[in-house]
Amino acid sequence: MERPAPDVIHNAALQRFETTIDGHLNVADYVLSNGTLVMTHTAVHPSLRGHGVAAALVEQALAFARAEGLKVDPVCSYVQGYLQRHPEHLTA
């Protein structure tokens, strides 16, 4: 059964995008540095992997960066792979 897209919240105080599913907190952490959104870590509960949760978190982070005119530094290996699979999110 396909899961609906998760509700992703931008928790600016903790510098992360997050969603809680089935009681499990899933996050995409970042640091703002000199006009750059440095994507440092993505964590999804093992039972939720493969259901698009990490992608939803990263998509929201990239949308935030675009809206704020920030560059993105994908330190996190998941974000690096996501951008390789979805080059349309890369901006000049």
C-alpha cells in the first residue's frame, strides 16, 4: 500500500525539516552558512525507508533554499544522490 506524502515541517529553531510518521521522527538537518544551506544529515526510521520520506524532506529543504535565494551544499550523501537523480533541482 502506497503511503500518502508526509507533512513536512520546517523547524527553523533546530535547523531541520522534519516529519513524524507512526511515532517516528524523521529529519533532514542543515546549517545556514554565508547564504548557503548546508545539508548535513538525513535520518529516516528503518521501517519507513523506501517510502519517499527522505525525498519529501529534501524536496522541502530545496524548495526553502530556492525561495530564500540560498545556495545548497549537499554534504549529506543522501542529498548528493538525490540531486544526481533529480538534476532539475540544481540551480546556477
